[in-house]
Amino acid sequence: MEEKESIIAYIAFDDALSSENGKYKVGETYKIRGAFNILSNNFRAWEFPMDAIACSFGLHIAEVEMGGEIEKSNLMSDVFSSEMTIKRELTLNEAIGISIEWLKTHDNKKYEKKVNFDEMASCTASNEGKANIVSNGAYSKVSSNGDYSSIGLYGFASRMSSSGMVNRIVSNESFSQISSSGESPTIFSNGECTKIATSGSGGKIYATGIEAKLSTSGSGVKIHSEGSCSRLSTSGDYNTIYSYGENANIASSGYSTSVDSSGKEAIVSCTGADSMVKAKKGSWVTLAEWQTIVGHKKLICVKTEYVDGERIKEDTWYKLENGEFVESNENCKKCLK
């Protein structure tokens, strides 16, 4: 197979720079062993950063250079290659910016629609699916009921409603409102005072703006919030929350939820059964203990503690057991992937 010109693409990984293909180091070049095969022996990355997040388990993004033998997918922005160089790790804001430019400039015949509209406009994408919608105007309203759509909101105080499955939504302005009821959405937002609500399961939400309000009722959702004074609320089971901003207020009521709060002076309430929390010094944490009686969960204790750094340690996983905060020996990193 003839070698093609290298392609810049993106992969998602966890905080140990480990992706579905293995563990990597920035600046290193990796080559497959044996013959290149698009189905079974390759490196895989995506030209659209949101595709990388949607199709991988990681919450961090790296820019890579795909080289050697290269093939592209006809389904998404997948790139398969025999060589891959890890260029650099991206901040969430950089990933959002690149995603926005990709949506603005990418002319892809895979999409059945490509819509651009400006000030004070409204747009509805049909349920045919795979629409590429670009909204540039302030106070715009966008509605999409198709599956596998990519939607970019670049106007101030835009409103977005999506009911399709596996949609990608990027918002780059403040005071935007995003509502998604479909399964497995991927949402990027870096505007201030953004409001995001989802009800589908399996989605991923990334927000960097201050005073963002995120609410989800689906299960298996991953939330990554970097802005200060954010308000995060989940009611589904098996959810994962990363919060890095100061003065965050986090509330979770679903079973088996993991909350990793790295911002100062956070308030974390995690009252679902089999849930775990870790937080910074100066934060308040509430946990609940449940007991299974005749096949049903029964609440037996709720307790709040102050993370003083000594009796209750910072950056340490806790669960509630026998009415007391107990350090968790479980593999919490596995819960956060």
C-alpha cells in the first residue's frame, strides 16, 4: 500500500496518557508490528476532536500525526495508520476551538445537510440524520432530531435542542442553552453561564466556562467541568464527575457515582448507594449509606464532613460505611474511565 501525506488527528486518553491502543509519551513515534490492516492492525485517531471523545473512554485529548500507510473511514472522521506520533496534549479550550474550526470549514459529503445561518435566525434539521449545522448568530435557536449530527453554536445566548442519538454539540459563547434527550451525546461548551441539560444515557459533557449549570438524568454519563462556581447535578446511575473549578456545587443521587472534585471550597453531595467522593481541603462532602433488605435498597445513614486535610484527607477517596467516612480501597481510577 502506498504511503500518503501525514494527517493531523486527535485521540482521547486518560490522565496516564493511555488510550484504547496503549500507553504513550509526548514526542514519541510509534509503529505497528506486522502488516497494516484497517480492520485489525492499526493506530486509530480522528480529525474531529469530538469524534475522538465520543468513540473513546478517555477524558483528555492529544494531537497526533498519523503517518506511514493511511486509510480514512467513510463513517466518521476516523483515520487509520501504521505510524503515529504524539505531538502534544490539548487543553479543553483548545479542543473546543479546533472542533469549531472543523465544523466551520469541513466540507464533507458524508453529511446530508450543511446549514449556516446568522443573526436572530432559527433552524430545524430533519430526522434524516447526519446534518452538519453551523449557527453564527446571537440569540439563534437550533433544533435537531436527526442522529449522528454535528452542531456548532457560535452566537451569544444561542439555544439548542437535540433529540437524536450520538450527536456532537459545540458551544463557544456565553449564556447558551443546550438540551439533549438522545442517547450518547458529546457536548463541548466554553461559554460563561451556559446551561446544559441531558436525559439520555452514555453521554459526555465538557464545560470550561464559569457559573455553568449542568444537569443530567441519564446513566453512564461522564461530566468534565473546569469553570469556577459551577452547579452540577446528576440523578442517573453509574455516572462520573470531574470538577476542577473553585466553589463548585455538586449533587448526585444515582447509584455507584464517582465524584472527583479538584477545586477549592467545593460542596459535594453524593447520596446514591455505593458512591464515592474525593475533594480538596476546605470542601464539604455529604455521603449516604444504604442497605439491601429483601432485595430493596434502604437508606440508613447520611453524613456530612469537612475536608480538613487531617481527619478527612484531601485527594482521598471516601465512602460511607457503618455511619463513618472510610477511605476506599477500591480501584477508583477504573470507575473514572
